[in-house]
Amino acid sequence: MASSPTLAPRISLLWRIHFWAALIASPFTVVAALTGLLYVFTPQIEGILHRNLDTVRVQGPRLSLDAAVAAAQAAVPSGATLKSVVPAHGPEDSVQVYFKAAPGVNAGANAGVDAGGEHSGHQHGAAAPAAAAKPVAAAMERANADRIPSGTIVYVDPYNAQVLGSLNEIDRFGMWSKRLHSSLLQPDSWRWMIELAASWLMVMLLTGVYLWWPRGNAKALPQAGVKGRRAWRQWHAFTGVALALMSLAILTTGLTWSKYSGAQIRSAMDAVGQASPKAPKDLKSTVLEGQKPMGWEAAWQVAVKQSPDVSMQLTAPRGPQGTWRATNFDRGQPDKRFNLQLDAYSGQTLYFSGWNDLAAFGKATAIGIPFHRGEFGWWNQALLIVFGVGVLFSLVSGWAMFFKRRRAGLLGLPPLKQGAWASMPVLGWVSAGFLFVAMPLLAYSAAVVALIEAGLAWKLRRGAIAKAVS
């Protein structure tokens, strides 16, 4: 433990940094916590909103996957590009066919779904696929200029190739709530807000644990009978520390797919040999004279035999020498993650990577990101709800302490003891430098804070000189 003359100034410095972190992160964190709590309920909400699109009635043997894809293609405007297909994995699953909007057609318009989100034309009869698709195609033609264009998903019954309807990708609740959580439904350029909050929350977490750490006669657990600001303080500290490991996991996984921090983290992992395996870019199919490439059904059957038992996404070859690609669609089973590429004519495996081929960092993110999203089931959702409520309580209790302590007319910054900045050990500055490199937005905003601190210090020094002179 540090000597008393060093410890007191250091604690005052960390209190100051903790306060700045709270000041910067709080507004964005409240939004992130509330929208994150909404996102946690995605499976239940989508089960209500999109049930008529996602599920079908079992009717006997399924038709060929090619029939479902053909029906979906007949349901979209001419010129729309077929991107990928998610075959029905379970007996009650529909086929999902993903399209990129045709040039000049705004994909923001729904297809087969009315303004209230109710499915239109969902019938399990044996109507002809092309006929059933006509109202869907007509709906997709209607432009909606105030929407953000993206791909369209057409849902098809695998038993009769009946088009069930379609949705713009951003109209699925999961995608909508994800965009709300990450950028408040704004373009990607707005994602910096949540990244900034996550960066300073990491600082709050690290400084908060240090400040809580029991020293001398201090108690680690909350004590009964404590009231007022001390009660807020002990429960604020206990909640933050109790959720520390989960906070670290949530913040780290969130930062890995952020724009600036994510790029830094991926570059660092690549540099130390932790990059995820990637298929060679020069993979090509061998064109066999007089033989056509495999269709969707044939490619799917080959992929099923060579991959784990998990819902997959198929992507067709691009050009005569292109390859079929299959990847896991279900991210809630990270141990069944795979990437498969097949020769378009012979079905020969050209590339395969699975769970065992991932580096430690790849496995950690393959588990951490679905956990962050609550994709491991009810227990995962329950933990995230506790976490979200705990974060909100920490913010509320922190500001309750602030207003109970703050004197009228003052900014309310925790006072710095003499020698505070010099009390930080070398390891502390090295850790700060590491965080600044890993989280660029933290570095930029910390520079602004440093300028404000310098201005406050100059003002105080000027006031002290003037007082001494007078």
C-alpha cells in the first residue's frame, strides 16, 4: 500500500478523474442503458411482431430451396440483387431471402407488410408463388424518401413456396433496436456518442474500483443504519464493484465493434497473431465444360454435410469461377461458428474454418458479443437486465451524492490535494497511455479536459497571487 502522504493526493486525483468521466459519460450512458434494456427483449418482441413471417405450419415434405428462391425473386422489383439465403433450419422456420435494392428504388418501403406492421396475405394455401408475389412486388415499388435504404428480406414458406411477405432489414425490430442503441437511429457517423460513453465508462470502472478498495478500517460491504449521502455512497460503490466483471465484458465487447476503438483493437490483435482465419482471396471454382453450377438446394445439401448443425446463410457464386459460401447465421451458438467455401460445380470443399481454428481473441469475441446482445437465452437476458438497472442506479446514486455535496455557486469538482498530479505512479501513466491508444475518442476528449483543468489551475493560481499581493 502507498504511504499516507502519497495516497491522499492520489485518491483526490482519482476522484477528480472519476467525476469528469461521469460528467462526460452520463447523458450517453443513460440512453445506452435504456435502449440496451429494450434491445434485450428482442427475441420476445420479434416473436410477436414477426411471427407470421418467421414461422410456418408444417405441411409435409419441403420443396426444393430453388423453388423458394425463385418465388422470392418473382416478388421483388426487377433489378434487385439477390445477396444471400437463409434456408429453413427448423421444421417451423421460413426461408429468408436477402436482396439489395435495385438502383433508383428505395428499399425503405415495406413489402407485404402494412403500416401497422401486420402481415398481409399470409396464407398457407397452395397458391401459385408468382401470383402471391404480385402484391408484394407492388408494395416494394413504392418509394419512401425519408427512410434509410438497405436490403430487403423476403420470407417464403418452404413447404409450398408461398411468399409470406417481406421487410426492409432495418424494419426488423432487432435491427431497429440495435441501431437505436448504437446510433439513435442516425447514420453511422453518430456512433461516436456511444463509443465516447463506453470509453469514459471504462475509466469510471477502473477508478471506481480503486476508490472503493478497502483501506484501514473501511468496510467493503454496505453497512446497515447508514443514512444520507454515506448511504448513497456505499450502495453506489458496492453496485459498481459487484457488476465490475460484467461491466468489463460489456464495455470491451462493445468497443470491439465500435468504429475507432474497434479498429485499434483489431489492428493490435492482428499484430500479435490473434486475427480470425480468413479464406484466401484467390479461391476459384473449376469450370467444367457442359456442366452447370450447383443450384441452391444442391449447394445447401453439400454444406449441411460439411458443417455443424446450425442455421446457416448461403451466398451464391459471383461469376463463372465464383464459389458458394456458407456461414453460420445463428450467433447464439459460438462453438458452431464456421466459414465454408465450395467449388460451384463439383461441390468440393475449397476452404473451411470452424471454432477450433479461431485464435483466443476470436473465441472470446465469438462468446462475448452474443453475450452482450443477450443471445444465449433467458439467463443471459436476466443478467443484462440486472446490469442495465445497476448502471442506471450507479448513475442516479452518483449524481445524488454530487448534489448533496455541491455548494451553491461552485462547479462542484472534487478538490485536488497538493501534489495530486505528481502522486500518480509510473504504472498509472502507462495504463492511461494504453487506454488512450486503445480508445482514441477517450484521448481526444481527455485532451479537452486537460485544457479545462489547466485553465482552472491558472485561474486559481492567479487568484492566489492576487490575494497574496493584496
